[in-house]
Amino acid sequence: MTTSIVHRCRVTAGTSLVALALVFVAQTAAAQTHTASDMDWQHGTTLFGFGGAQASSSRVSPAAGLGLGWEVTRRLALEGRATWFRVENDLTDFAATMSAHVPLSTGRSILPFLSGGVGMYRATVDSRSSIGQDFYSDRLAAGFVGRRPFEDFLVTVGGGVDVHVTDHFFLRPEANLLLVTTSANDRNLGMFGVQLVYHFERHPIE
């Protein structure tokens, strides 16, 4: 019971720190002097595809995803993403996340950013495989043989750069840490790759 309480406090504190950090960065950026281009800026919608990999311990698995974003301000966007991970030949994990995307500058061809959010991670575990057994084995019934899906809470933090290719397309190299957690344990996964981002509204470089 004590371990469970400590773990929950740790996860809650970590999630809160991520949220506070993003809010601080966004407010700091928003406090900068507004330019004419800031005043002319309009809300925008983005569509993006992701290709990359997931790293777990010494194993690397291919990953692919799709998402939609809503640019609330020039310095804050909300993004929903679905990502699939090919962990074995016939097994696929899935993550659904909602994140804040915070550019650290504006009006440049290369824009560094931070991101953070929460979501759900679904893994299909094969009792005969060694993948993820240190995280899932205690939830498999004794003597169970076969496959079972698990759905767990997910916290994600990361960063990267938006590279301005045209007025509508950006390339976004990025790296993220995925923290999959239960009431008593957690599993750290790395994710890295590149997004191709399409802005429905025209985004010229000022």
C-alpha cells in the first residue's frame, strides 16, 4: 500500500511539473512584445504523419502515427496523435495522446519547441515473449499462456524543431519520452522520428 501511494504521488508530481513548465514557457513567450505579424496571425489547423522508432531497453521497434493539431496562439498548439508500434512480427502496441506543443520562438525557418501531454498506451502481451515481462508479468494470472491486452495511463514529454519547408509544409524531427504507468510500476519508452506537418492555413516566414 505504501509503495502504491508513493508511486501515485511521484507520477502526479511529475505530471504537474510538466504542465507547469509548459504553462510557464507559454506565458513567458506570450509576454514578449507583439509585432504586426502577431496581430495578423489567425488560428490554424494542422495534419501530420509520423515515422520513426520506439526504443525499449536494448530493443528498437518501428513506429508510425497520424495526428491533428489546433494552433491556439502563435506560441501554443494542442495536438492529438495516434501512434502504432510494431513490437514483434504479429504484435502491435498503440498510443493515443493529447499534448501541448510550445514553440520557443516565432518567425524563423527553424523553430525549436517543447511538448508534453497525457494519454493511453495499449499493449498486447504474449506470455511466451520476454518483451515487457518485467512490467506486465505480475498482472498475468499464474499459469496463463497466450496473449492479453493491457491499457495503461501514459505521460509524454519531448522536444524538437519545426523546419519550414514551404508556406504549408514543415518537417519536424523530434524525440519523446513515454512514461507508461500503473498504480505500482512504470515503464519508460523512448520515441524518436520525423513528422511531416501540413498547415491548412498559409504560414510564410516573416
